[in-house]
Amino acid sequence: MIRTRCNVHYLRNGLQMGNIRLFLGRIRPHVSSSSSQDSTPATVPWLTTLGSTSHAPSLEKGSESLDHVNGKHITTYPTDLDAIVVLAGGQTTQGSGLPPWVERRLDTCLGFQKLQSKNCPILCLGGGTPHKPPILNDKGYVIHESTACAEYLMSKGLMSSLILKEVSSYDTVGNAFFSLTIHALPAGWRKIMVVTSHFHMPRTQALFEDMYMLASQDLLKDPDRFHFWFGSCSDDGLFSPDVLQVRCEREASSLNTWRRDMRGLQSFSQLHAWLHETHLCYAVSRQTEFGVSTVSDSRLLASY
């Protein structure tokens, strides 16, 4: 099978929505023109122009930064998305039950949803994390990360009918895989916005593009099936510099590991086998490892 890396349209001096930086990718081997249904800054008064977008500290000097991908600047936002997909990112026992970087992602999703010309669900991804024990409710049941995200969205006035969730994933790899297999494929989605934090976006983008590309080429025989937009939320003010640095280093290492593993995956069935036979979070052969801490650095743990 021939796999094509998506051309990525990315915003260098473009639009801002609160603390959002927007990247656009498409799973096809060429760049398309903008849709006539897209929304321009002039029609959205609360959007402003940004200066240069900075990359996460450990990525901006590396070979895998988004700057190394061919593309063109975005001047418009989509208004006809099929879904907005947001990655969870931890929980707390205080306030909303969510850390501020997750609240920021959810607020960004609400902003994008208001731009849509049709009912567009927000899909909250995440069951939990292998790095910390789950949080339980007063009845002793697990509060999944996506459930906490859904509660936050409803507290902001969003109807439950416009919220979906996924509770099978326990990391970013699972986020991409289960968003595809549980929601995107059966729902027939084509135009998808993916939202996460800036420090988390390079690996998120690679995982979503690679897995959805395998499905579109191998299962659907339609390499133009999925159209992606990637909304990257600012990390400003969320972490101390040393915490952000170690998390970015971890993300860069994990991205390199994924790209190494992806080179050996030529079909969607191979991806399924790889996930369920080798991955700590999903392989039966490794289930005794789940819950055994793999993060010894307290600075890194603070970002989960």
C-alpha cells in the first residue's frame, strides 16, 4: 500500500479565537481551495490576528516540527464540520474536576461550535490515564475523563444531544483509534476538527492523520474521505517553564516512537493487532503493567 503524508495548511500569522492557534490538515495528496462556506475573520468579530506561532520548546529545534510540512496559510474557518473532537487531559478533585488546560480545550470547542451552520457534536475523548488512579464519584463508580468533559460542556449551556463521549482510550494513541472506530466510521463523518493543547498537538496530529489515512485507504478505498482541521490551544500561563519543557520532551520522544512503529503498519488490521497485542493500555499480555507508574518525574506527572 502507498501511504501519502497529508499536506498541512497551517497558520503562521493568522486567526486567533481566545487562546487558539489553528492548523489545518487534509488526508489527500494535494491542497484544495477554501470552501465558499468558510467563515472569514471579518464575519467573526471576536477573532483577532496573531503574530508568529511558536512551537513547543523541545520541538521547535527538532526535525518533526509542523514547520517542516508543506502547506499554505489559513485565512478562513470551516462552518460545516461533522464533528469537533477534543482530547481530554487529566482530572482533579477541585472545581470542575478538570485541569485548566482541559477547560481551555473545551472552551475552544464551544467557540468553534458556535461558527457551525448545522448541529455539530463535540466528541469528548478519554477514559482515563495509566499514570494516575481514576477519580470515583460518591457511589464508588469511575468518573471517566470524557464524562467530566461532558459535564463541563453542559455546565456552559450545551445541550447533551450535542455531546458525544468515548471511554475506551487511556492515552493519545487510543484517542485516535477509538474516535475512528467507535464514532467517525459508523457515523460517516468526513469533516473533523481536532482540538488539544499546543504541547500535545504534533503527536496528536500525526496519530489522527496516520490512523484515519490507513482506514480511508485500506477499509474505505477513498483517500479523500477525511478532511481534518487541527485547533491548537495556547499553553501560555498553564505550567511553569520546567514542567512544560519536560512534557514537550516526553511528547517528542513519544512521537518518534509512533513514527517508528507506524512504518511497520501497512493495513488497518495490522494497526488493530499492534494496538491490542503490544500497547500497555490495551494488550491483555500487558494488563498487569497497567497502573504501574512509568512517570517518576513529578514535573512530568503534573502535566497529566
